[in-house]
Amino acid sequence: MSTRIGKRWTKIIAIIIAASCLTGISADNSDPILEYYTARAKEVCRSRNPLNAGVNYSFIAKTYFYIIENDGFLRRTDSSSVKYFYSFGVLDSTVIIIPTEKNQEQPDFTYLNIFNDDYIFNFFPNDTGGEDISIGFDLESYPENQPVGFVVINREFFYLKILHLYYMNERRDKRVSKSYRFVEHEGFVFPDSIWEIKAKRGILSVDYYRTETGISDIKIYR
């Protein structure tokens, strides 16, 4: 082996060792800055969730139901407007303002504290240092009913701004994605908008459904 080839292999081995060290640092998920944000976001998400706090409150939810056509066009199939009343952390009653024409599945207004689960967290590379910060969360495997996705939190106060969930392994649905936008109201964090897309297997094709819900008139009863 010539001296030139020997030096080349020495450099290659050094590069491989360095890459292995970097991979190890990335894989053990021990970034102290990331741990700082996820730990505080976990506590804020728990304490500012009105359901966890047992708050008495109400809001109006207006929902639109769509079918996504083959060309991507959204065809509205139904809509509803409902006022929801919550007492001590549970749904107490509803008042239907505009009923649906068909029997539709109503939206779920609860949201996950994803910082409670054993996720692999990572910073998004497009962080610009603004008032919001994006954190991705993933799993080594995809069990049923446990989503992956990303979350946007307020950098200073750590409360939720956006939550996107993607369910990789559903039995009845081929794929499900769900997105929340949040609003802070009198010290608590409520969903402001919810979007859900489902792809359901048919006999010969896959049917796509989209649900859009806007939330307004949030009132807390003290």
C-alpha cells in the first residue's frame, strides 16, 4: 500500500468515526435546550388546558363537511352550528343552532399533551428566533392511535399555537391527519380552528373527507 493511499484511508476512517460520533449525539435526544422547551411546554399545556383545570365555559362551533373530489375540488356536503357547555372538565350540554342534514360525526375538541408521551423530539431547521418555535415529534414505530407530527409553541410563555397530528396506523381509515390552531383566552388555551382529513378505503377506490371547524364566542363562567 502506497503512502498516498494509506493517508487517504486514514482520512476516510477519521471521517467515518466523526460521523458516528455526530450520529450518536443526535440519536440520544439529549439536547438541553430542546429538553428545556419540551419540559416547560408540557407543564403549560397541562395547566392551561381548561378541561384539566375543570373550568366552566362555553363556545360556538361551526363545522363544514366536505368530500374531496378526484381533481382535488372540495364539495361541501353538510354544515352545522352548535353551542357547547362544559362543566368541571366534562361536556355538560349542547344547543343546536344549525342542525346537520345528515348524521355526521361531530368534531372532537379535546387535544393531546404530546409532551407527556415518549416521543423523539427535534427542532425544525427553519427556526428564525421569532416569538414562536416549531418542534417535531416522531416515534420509532407507529402503534395504532398514536400520532406523529409537529407543534408550534410560544417561545416566551410556552403555550400551544399550532398542533398537527398525523396518524400513520389506523385500522378503519387508511390515513388521518388533524390540525389545531389555538387561542389564549383569560389564561387558558382553547382550540380556535380544527381541520381533519380522512382517507377511507372503499370497495374499488379511496374516499377522501375533510372537516373544517371554527370556534368562536368563548365564555368562561367563574
